[in-house]
Amino acid sequence: MLTYLLSLFLSICLSSVLICSLSRLFHKIDILDNPKKYWKKRKPIPYSMGVVFFVSFFILSFLFIDYSYKLFLVWVFWAVITAISFLDDLTSMSAKTRLIIQVIIWATIWITSIKIWYVSNIFGWIIELETLSAIIAGKEIFIIPLIFTIFWYVFVFNALNWTDGLQGNTSWLSLICFLVIFLLGLKLYLTDDYTWGLQNAEFVMQMSIILVWILIPFFYFDYKEKILMWDSGTMFLGFMLATLAIISGWKIATVLAVFGIYAVDAIYVIARRVMRGKSPLSWDFTHLHHRLSDIGFSKNQILTLVFSLSFFFGVTALFLDKTGKIIVFIIIAVFVVFLSYIWEKVKKISFKK
């Protein structure tokens, strides 16, 4: 308990200091956004502030998490991901280039360390992925687990990245996700009765709670529109979210529950773009927060709704049986579809006027 309290104090202090320091630095070297591009009536603010996550977590994990090969690999991949995404923020890579880089990174992660071998789904059965392998360069590669892992990382990253159209939304949603993952780790710690399971649960708890503490001050500055995280933040958080879901024992369904609103929204947006003959990775104003805003929701109302539903779905998924989880996912899907229907109606009425 004392360790967690100490990590709370140091995490909040370190994150706050780094945000203020990097914000001043980015103002001096002109790493600032163009608010006119987004029709914002404010002064330019520092972007790519997501590097705060990597620096903060590297220091804090070094202090509070027992060193292991698993932690070392996480550090290495985080460094690569943060560097590439920071470069992306500065140069604005094309969507196709970003997707290719993502696939390469996630494939490398699977080959070297983090793998998904099976999925425990909401219907109660286990989906075994070890069904097809191929010999490549003299090494057996399990194709389906590899493809599923790449898809999982790409989907989570892009779904989370698309939440970044409303200031405070991504940091808010991520905070909730990591809080629920911490509760998941706590549940596993209390229920597992073997050494590896206990160590794994403790590792998940330590990593997720540090991220929660780091995100608290970041959310404040993000919400007040003093900073922007951009891809250096969303890619880092997406990587952490997808990775902790795997490390916690392939709890894909549980993580999808807390992340469910934007997961379903991502599927809706992709389907809508494809049906209209557009690229799934094209940029537009059709995401959940945009639709809520068009209907008449304020920024505070959107954030409150996202927090309430995400936390509720995430916590209930920890304790519900398979039938309950099915109901949760149906509710999420119905909510997003109904909201989209209302949004389409409002757009048609506005267009006629």
C-alpha cells in the first residue's frame, strides 16, 4: 500500500513537471499547432506532448516495478514507438505509411515477445489460434496468431487515435481503461493460486496504476486545451492498452468492454467510409464525439457520458458471466447505432434548412 501511495505522489509530480517543462520548451522551439486549421479561436499550443508518457513511465517503472526481461522489452518497444510517432507528428506521414509502419512494429513485437495464442470471448468458449503455421526462413511461424496480434494492435491504436478529436477525450478514456485493467489485475491477484499468475497480475497492476497516476495531470492540461498529445501519445497509450490486455491473460473481451463504445464506433466509421467509396483511413468529422457534438452535446456532457458508460461497461465485464457480457456488448452496439441514426436525421434536417 505504501508503495502505491508513493507511486501516486511521484507520478503526479513527475508528470506535472514534465508537462510544464516540455510545454515551455516546445513554445521556444515552435512545436506548436495551427488552431485555424481546426477552426479554433485560441493561441497555438504545444503538440506531440505524448512524449511525457514515455519519459514518465520509464522513470517510474524503473523505480517501482521489478526489472524483468518482459519490462525490458516493453521499454525497447516503447522507445521505438514513441520516436516514430514523434517523427510522424513533426512530418505528418501519410495514412498508408503509418499503417505500414504499424504492421511492421506489431509483427516484430509478436515475433520477439508478446503473442496472442487464444482468445476468451464473450460467449464463453476459447478460440484457439494455433491452427495454421508456415515454415519461413527455416522457422515455424504461426500465421493466424500473428495476423490476429497485428490486427489487435492496429485496431486498438487507430480506434484510440480517433478519439483525439476532442480535447481531453483520449486521456480521459485511457485513464478509465487503465483503471479497469488495474481492477482486472487485482481480481486476478486475489483469485489466482499459482506463482506465475500472481506475479503476472502484480505486474499488470503496477503498470496500469502508474499510467493512471500519470494521466491525471495530463488530463487536466489536455482538458484545459493547454497541450495536445497527438500520435506520440495515442500510439503509446494504444500500445499499452493492447499489450496489457495480452499480458493480463489474453483478456481481450474485458478490455473491449471498457473500450467498447469507441471500438464499435471505429467499426461504424470504417464501414461508413467504405460504403461511401472512401479509404477506411481517411480523415473526417464522423466519430462519436463529433456526432454527439452535432446533436447538441457540450464538451463536458460528452466526457461525462464517455466516462460513465466506459467505466460501467468495464467494471461490469469483470464480474458478469458470459450471458451478462453478451448483453453488455449488445447495449454498446445498440447505443452507437441509435446515436448514428439520430445523427443522420439531424444532418438531413440541417441540410434541408
